Amino acid sequence: MTEHTKVDHSTDNLDEILPVTAGPTVLERSKPRSANMASNKVECNACPVLCQITEGRTGACDRWGNVDGVLTRLDPVVFMRRLPEESTDVPGQEYALQETDTGDELFVSGVASGTTYPDYKPAPFIVSSKLDGVDMVTVVTEGIFSYCSFKIKIDTDRYLGPEQANIRHKGEIVGHVTTAEYGSQMLSLGGVHHLTGGSKKEGRITCDVMMALGNKEAVELTIDGGAQLVVQAGKAPIVDGVEEKRMRVGCGSAAIGIFAKQWFGHTDEVVVVDDHITGVLTEHQAGKCLDMKSSGIKMKGRKSTPGRYFQVANPGNGWGGTDISDPLAIIEGFDPEVAWPGLRLLITSTTGEHAEYFELDDTLTPQRKPIPEPLQKTVDRIGENCEPSLASVLFLGGAGGSLRAGVTENPIWLTNSIKKALVNVTCGGAPAYIWAGGGITVMVDVLRMPDNSFGYVPTPAIVAPIEFSMTREDYERLGGHMADVLPIQEVLKQAKYRVINWVDPSSPWPLGQKPVLG
């Protein structure tokens, strides 16, 4: 990422990235040239940096350039094509418009659309189209987000680091560990305090990390007092150099309940090791319901309800997300008044990646034995029920009043219309969850968005696509910029664009879906 402002950013291949269809994406004269600015420059007002750009070059963000004295958005705006039923076309692949295409099968995304900044003007595209005979309007823009972050869900029971621990990239703090969820560890990266509240280097590196994550690239992270990670949306996370394979089937107690009947008759005791809740079959209610005889096992840790133990070991990268490599380390022994020689004991982890079988000798000491075939089948079934370990990346951002001004002269009407489910909000066409409460706080899965949806401005801030879709009647009612509405067929004639197939066929078509409200 470039680190400069108000500089000429040379691009030798500028001619190659100029419009391949009629007209530039956004054609906008800069404000009057200041007295101390050279005659061959334009001042870009697409963000607060105000780069002065020489003809044939780009600004610091590489998104805007000086084309024949005109400030121009260089990348083609992304149109998304609704796939016909039973289509075999590849999602996300480039598509060449045919003569039979009417334009109503297209959705104008905010990707590369341009921005409303400095916010006195309507959105770059306000597009009318039809859906099943209904007149629709979509307002399209690239939002400049300082108040934004990425929430990372990592499917693993490995210990990544203490809650609230700092997360670093290239030595700079870019986020923190947040509360773990069932079967997953959670990270929060970015945010306004890292972007603008620290040093310039911290802000720049935070912006680097955020843009890479949003654009589905791999990012290396280090957690203070914890693990080193490689995280990429939709890919298995790499923890301390080891690629994760499985997300646990459940906690130790849940695993006991799920597989108790399958263990019954093949073993006398089962311990499922888990950093959260370690389960013991004969003490668990599932074992009681099966009328299993007590084994007399004595567990370390803090006993919760029957058959459930907390804190049997410290968190770590061993069995069940603990720090143990020997499963007998969490067993204190067996009650000689209850246990018996020959007692059969299976110990397994919540993913089935670790499992060992023991039988008690005459001194009630566990002796390792090969796992019997019926028990091996149950261990394999635990693994079969574990989903693949993935990293999920969700963008979370607040759409401020300035962005809303590009939709309507009275921004509160837009907010109220969203809350009333009259306006659907998407990001790059992907369904966005709207948080409850004031404002427009959106959250979206980046895997559902087109590739390279995110950009930046060197203030620094993240640039992300956002679209507002509604009926034409509702748009007029909320005080929309009706004079700037263009039929989608006219936009196709004027704009530099590219068309891709709908990225995520499982997502509803933006013009037909209802808002996902908090």
C-alpha cells in the first residue's frame, strides 16, 4: 500500500486500464484549480486527502486518475448477472452481455462505483430497473469507512490466546481476541482506534490487514501470549504452522450424550477431553439412563454437574484444546472400592483426532491397548461429524450520515425506511445484516461479495461497496434524488463496467430479498 498523500502516483499502464466500454465509471470535473497548482493537474476530492494528480497518473489510492484533465474512477464498476434457473455458468466468472439481455437481469454493485465524498452530491449511480414488472431503484456507492472492523471466526478448539490479548501484524497492534464461541475462537480486527487513534504506522498496517482480509487474501497474525496464525476467508486456519482440519463435534458433555448408545456394551467408561467441559460417561446423565455401572474414576479439575468437569487442564494445542499430550494426566486414579481389574476405558478428544484405549490391571493402573474395532468406529464417527475447520471473515461497518446524503436529502428518512424493511441494504450484492439500534450498522460475509470488493483511502480508511434497493415509489417517498435516477440501460451506455455472474447462488437476488434486521 502506498504511504503518500498529495503526490503524483505514476502508472505506466494507465492507457491499458482506461474504459473498455463507453465512458468512464465516473466523469467529474475537479473543483476550480488553486493558484499554486500546475495547469496539468486536477485535485481529487473523492476523499479528504485531496491528491493533486498530473495528467495520465493516479492518486495515492490507485483508484482515481487524471484522464485528459478530468477526474475519473479508473476501475470498471461491477454489474452482477442473475443466473438463469439451472444455469451451469460459473459464479463470479466474467460474462459478456448478449443482444438478448435487457439489463433487468443485472444488478449494479457498489464495487468500483465511486463515492459521494465530499457528500454534497447524489450517489454515483441511482439506477432504475424492473423486477417482475415492479419499478425498482438501487442507489449505489462506495462508502468510506473509518468506523469499521472485521470479525474473524476461527473453527478450532486450539488455544489461540487469552481473551482481550492484542493481535499484531508486523509488530503493530491491529485488533484483539474476543469471546470464544461454541467450537470457534473469535477475533476482532481493525476499528477506528487502530486506524486513526494510534501512530501513522499502526493506522497504515491496520488498513493493510483489513483490506487484505476483505479481499479474501491470507494474513499473518501474532497473538500476544498466544499463537501465530495465518487467516484467510473460506480457508482452513493455520495455527502455529499446523493447518486445522476439524471443528469439534461439541463439548465433552455433548459428545457423551451424542455417542453414549454407540459406546454402550463396548466399553465400561469413556472420557471425552475438552478445554471447556470434559465429559465422563458413567457419571453423565446419558450413562445413568443406560444404567451403566460406576467406574470409580477420579478426575482432576472442578466438578460441575454429574459427568461434567471444568478446568481439567490448561488451554493449549493438545487433546481437546488443552495443554496435555498424555490423556492419563487428567485422571487422578480409580476408587478401589468401585473399579475392577479389566475395566475398559476409552479416552477421546472432541474431534476424534486423539483417542486411546486402556484396560485396568490388577493394581487398577491403566494399560494401553489397541483400540477395539467397535470403539474405533465410534471415534471415526466423531471425526465424521466434525465440520471442516474454516476461517470466516465478516465486515462490520457503520454507514454514516454523509453516505446517506447520497441517497436522500433527509438521511433520517433512509434510516427509518430501512428499519421498516422498505429498503434492502447489500454490500457488493451480498445480503447484509442490519444491527438493531440507531444508525445503519451493517455486517456481511466477504465470501459472498465479488473479489477485490474493498479498497482504501490513505487517511487511512476502508472503502467498501454498499447498495440500497427499494421500489421507485418508496424511493420517491423517502425524498430520494429523483432527478438523478437513470434506467439501467442508460447506465450501460454511459459507464465503464464489467459483468460477472452472481457470486453466491445461495444468496437471494438483492432486488427481491427482504432486509435482515437485528
